[in-house]
Amino acid sequence: MPYTYDYPHPAVTVDIVIFTIEDDDLKILLIQRGNEPFKGKWALPGGFVEIDESLRRAAWRELKEETGVNAAFLEQFGAFGHPDRDPRERIITIAYYALIPAERLEIKADSDAQDARLFSMNDLPELATDHPKILRRALERVQEKIDDPVIALQLVPAEFTLTELQRVHERILGISLDKRNFRKKMLALDLVESTGGKRRDGRHRPASLYRAKDPADVPYR
Amino acid sequence: MPYTYDYPHPAVTVDIVIFTIEDDDLKILLIQRGNEPFKGKWALPGGFVEIDESLRRAAWRELKEETGVNAAFLEQFGAFGHPDRDPRERIITIAYYALIPAERLEIKADSDAQDARLFSMNDLPELATDHPKILRRALERVQEKIDDPVIALQLVPAEFTLTELQRVHERILGISLDKRNFRKKMLALDLVESTGGKRRDGRHRPASLYRAKDPADVPYR
DNA sequence: GCAAAAGTGTTTGAGGTACACCCATGC
DNA sequence: GCATGGGTGTACCTCAAACACTTTTGC
């Protein structure tokens, strides 16, 4: 028991809401806890902040441990620290969200997880402690930021169709958008350019492929 | 040394950026540290989170200790935890900002402060540790939120003139606004109403006084 | 040929921006 | 009477929203 203090100290964790789009659906990564407390319950991936590690670095480390991803859009959105959110001790968590295209995820159940997988935002299991609240706030934050068009670009492969990009907006906002208005606006922003290629998938007209015009808009790809 | 843990734990504080308008100027409250580290330097008011106290409650407690105010607009905007931001030990701080009319502030130098007073955002002293960064982020957050008209209402007395309200917008954004457009928009929003009263101050036409139409917009008054 | 998604323009309304002069008061 | 801030209206422009048909492909 080597670590002693004059006053009680809380533990500090980072938790990460990892959003992705899979099967035309907005999903998040959850892990099933393998140990008490909340054993068997699903929870946001996360873990303790090391004593000599910045908050952001801790978030990156956890993200990599759970998904293999070492480059992604990652942003802090809040701190949650109600005294009884964990039965072991006082734990304050700093919450981040990440936006990652599904094909880049290599989901791994980390050390104290029984299982890890994506869940649709429309079909979530019961979550541990205050994770429903954290998740709700994460979604609100992404919805507020979706007007910044680089957000949707994070959730789409390097080459994508405009319809795919539109679907990302629709799934995040939970509403449907007008195709003509969406395309007009997106092209006017001048952030994407045609690759010249087309994608054939099914018995209908092929879709033109686009990419982000400025690679800095999707730095982690 | 009664508090021992298996792993090292950081300390957690709350720091508060208290914005106000005084002398037609955007100001913040700073305290001059009375003890090491950073003795003599100016810093944001704040303090340690008690072990059984929520983050928000800690922020309220500190706010009251420094200003006597027990009701105000108070919002969390970020967590800052670079490992070497404090030389004593690892300290992670949860940052809040508050918006309070100057006349409600009763500034008190708390226990370990030599002094406490308002500083113009245009004339700040050198600040301790990462407080410049925290302050910058607080201002950015308020600027982002000023489009929500209830923000400016927090910084104005219960009765105010439209010019005063316009000045709040101007000082936060750091730009000047068109008087006619500002009034048109503010009145169209239907959030304020005339009290019928007028304020005479100086050798010019008296200004009509207004109040927030819905008291819930300024719940802390 | 038909089902299915891709692709394409115009009109309308709301809201933001630019802009200049008269009014009520104190001295 | 003059300096000072209070108070008012119109024209223009931009951008968001509504809206329907043709094209290309696979079967």
C-alpha cells in the first residue's frame, strides 16, 4: 500500500464513446465487464489515467487498446464525477468521443472485458452506472457539431459516395434530408472532390466517388 | 497519513472563470496566491473537490466562497490535466465558467489568497500554470454560446437598457454591432419586455428599461 | 421493361447586413 | 444651442427549405 496522501484522493478514468457507421446505422462500441462492479453489464470502454500521463494521452491509449486505432478524431466533451457513480471508490471520469469508420475498427475485448462489440444507438443494452448520461451527452455534442462538415467526413471511408455522406448526417441527426439540397450545399463548401471513379453496387446507376479535398480535414486516415 | 491506495491517485480541483461586465468592460475574477506554488501569482479561483462532493457542488462551493454568490449561471467546459501543471503533485482540474452581473459580486480573498479582484480581459496579469489556456477556452466557449440570447441576460442587472445588453454582446465578441439590427433582433426574439421605466443618466435622451420576459431565463436573480 | 438508386435546378421565404437621420435631455 | 447617446425603417443579399423528373444500371 505505498501511495498515501494527507487527504482522500479520487481515482480518475477516461471513458470513450466510439461512434461509427455500420450497416447504414449509427453504432457505438461497448464492452461487457468481466469483473465487479457491474460484472456482466455493458459499459463504455475506458480505464484509469496513469499518474504521469495526460488526459488526452490516456484517451488515445484506451482507444488503441480497444480498437487498434492509433489515429482518429477524438475530442473531450465532459467530466462526470457524482460521488456514488462507482461502488469501489470515488471515481471521476473524463469523457471523450471518437469518430471512426467501421472498417478501421479491430475490436478487442481488453483485459477485464468478457466481450466487446458494436451496438446500434437504437438498440442499446442496459449500461453500467452513469454511462447512459455520458452517452446522451456525447450524442448531443456530435449533433451540435455536425454542421461542421468535417465531422461527417470522419465517419466515412477515404472514398465515398455523396449518398453515403448524406446518410451519416441523417443517422447522427435522426432525420432525413433532401438529396438535392444536401448535394448542393456539400459541393458548394468545396471540401470534397470527385475521384473520377464510380461504384457499381446493385441494379441501378453507379455512384460517383468522392474524397476529402484537403487531407488535413481527415488527418487520421 | 491515513489515506492509502494501491495505485497513485491524482488530486482533483475545480477552477472557475467568473466573467462579469464592469465599467463597460469584460472582466474576470482572479485571486493572488498567498502560498506556494505560484505564490504571488494571479490565478483562477478554485479548490479541491471534496471526496463526497459532486463536481458541480464543488464548483458552487468555491463560487460562493469567492464571491458570496449562491446562484448564477455556471457551466462546465473542460478538464485539464497535463501531468506537470502543478509542481506539488498530479492535479487534474475541472473547469467551469460563471456569468454574474458585477453588482452581485462580493469579492472575498479566500483562505490562501493574498488578494482578489477583477481584471479586464484586455489587461491581464501573468497567470499561474496553465490558467491562460483555461481562460482562453472559457472565452471561446462563451463566444460560441452568445448567440443564445439568454447568455447576455446573465451579465446584466434585472433592469437594463438595450444599449447595455448590446454592449455585453460587443464586449464578449470583441466587435461592434449595428444598433438598429441588434434591437430589431432582440425585440423579435420576444425574450425581453419594457418595464415602462426610463433611466436618465447624463445630458441626453433617457433610455427605456427592459427586463427578461421569462424569469426562468435568468433563474439565479 | 422495370425496379432501384443516382443525379440534377428553380422558386420562395426568412433572416442577416448595410445604412442615416431625428429625438430628448443636461449643460 | 449644442453635444450626447436614444431611438427608428428600408433595401438588398444570402442561405435554407420545398419540390419532381430523368438517367443508368442489373436482372
